[in-house]
Amino acid sequence: MEYLLNLGILFCIYGVLALSLNLVVGMAGLLSLAQAAFYGIGAYATALGMTALGMDFFTSLALGAGLNIIAAGFVGRILSRWKGDYYAIVSAGLSIIVFSILLNWKELTRGPLGIFGIPKPAIFGQGIESNAGFLILCLVVLGIIFALYEWIDRSSFGRALKAVREDEQLATVLGYPAEKMKSLIFIMSAVIAGIAGSLFASYIAFIDPSTFQVKEGIFLFTIIVIGGLASSWGSVLGALVLLSLPEALRFIGLPYEVAAQLQQIIYGATLVLMMVFKPKGFLGKYRM
């Protein structure tokens, strides 16, 4: 039972991350690989806030949101100069910079030793100590983010954002402030990724920089490509599929080293097959 609860919590966290990335990639058409950076900022803000500053979970979550707003606002202005593949490369550079800071600023982050003893959230003074309680919290957060995604998707802002995605020049001529809209959705995406990072840090109770490398951003990108771009249900389905695949390998009885390599092969093969036979993903609205 605890095994299933653990899977459910991780599914919720990655579902939130996938929804956050799909706002930028699916809805706005921006090839961002920066999500791991915002995920890490949220996680470390919660870890340091709760262990070093004596904050509660929700205050430290707000701290992470504030830091991500600043970081995404600054980086978004830089990224606005680039498009397409160049946007992806520069955004990946942000993840590398954040990873390097987390790894080398040992006085603050403890570097590769990580931060341990991160407390669980408390609501009205009652700590959430059981996995079942934490799963309920994660499901509530996933439901809120899912509803927010749907609201944005159906709003005039979402429709305008899709117009910018399809033809930015025409949308600008028609009076849409394309740069401001892309910056706003980028910041919103960063804040949501930070929320997922806060949940992850509090659940695992230990974090180190290795979790927040560029490969994590690529993994999230794979989730939304397989699930479907610009689809809230696709984001959730993609997270479920890619989290379930490695778990199936546990029951085969392969050595850990072989299973880890096979997992990467399966991810790559799945992505290639989807791009060839189902380029919109399972539930996507656009081709990559």
C-alpha cells in the first residue's frame, strides 16, 4: 500500500510539473528546457526556509514562488530575444547555471551533501505525517493547477496566446502584446514548477542538486510530447505513462545498472515511435 501511495505522490508532483511546462511549450510554443531550474529553486526555497529560517511549509512555498517570479521575469526578458531551437539552448543554459549554483554554493545549499530533515507540511497546526495525508494534499494541488490550466486554455488570454503561437507577427499586427504575454505565461509556469519543487522537498525530506539537472527538464519535455502538447489531460497521461514504465522493470528482476540503462532506452524509443506514428502525442492539439 505504501508503494502505491508513493507512486501516487510522485505522479501528482510530475503531473503539476508537466502542466506547468505545457503552458509554455504547448500553449505558447516556446521550447523551454528551464523547468528543472524553477523546480530546483522551489525545492531549495522550501528546504532552506523550513530548516534554516524556521518557516512553515506554505510560507516557504510563497518564498519559492517569489524567487521564481524574479528569476523568470529576468530570464524571460533574455529569452525573448531568441526563438525556436535557440530558445531551447539558452533556456537549458539557465538550468545548468542553477544546478552549478546549487552544487557549488556550499555555505547556503551544502552542495553535493544536500539538505536533510525537511519537515512535512502542517495545516491548522496539524502535521501531515502519513503518505496518505500527503497524497491528499498533492491531489488537491494537482486539481487546482489542472483547473487553472483549463481556465487559461478557455480564456481570452489563452486564445490570444495560441494566436501568438501560430503567427506572432500577425498577432502583433492585430494588437496583441506578444512579448508581454509570453513573459507572463513563462512566469506563471515557473511559479507552478516551484510549487511542485516545494512538494517534492517536503515529501522526500532530503534534496541535493542531482535532482535538478538539465536531464530532468528533458524528461519533463518527453512527458508532454508523449501526452500531447497544449492538453491538460495529455500532461497528466504523459506523467502517468512515463512514471509507470520504469516501475514495470522492477518486477522483471534485472540488476539495477541494467534496469537504469534499459529505462533510458525505453524512454528514447517511446519518444521516437510517438514522433513517427503519433506526432501530436496521445491527446495533443499540435505537432512538435
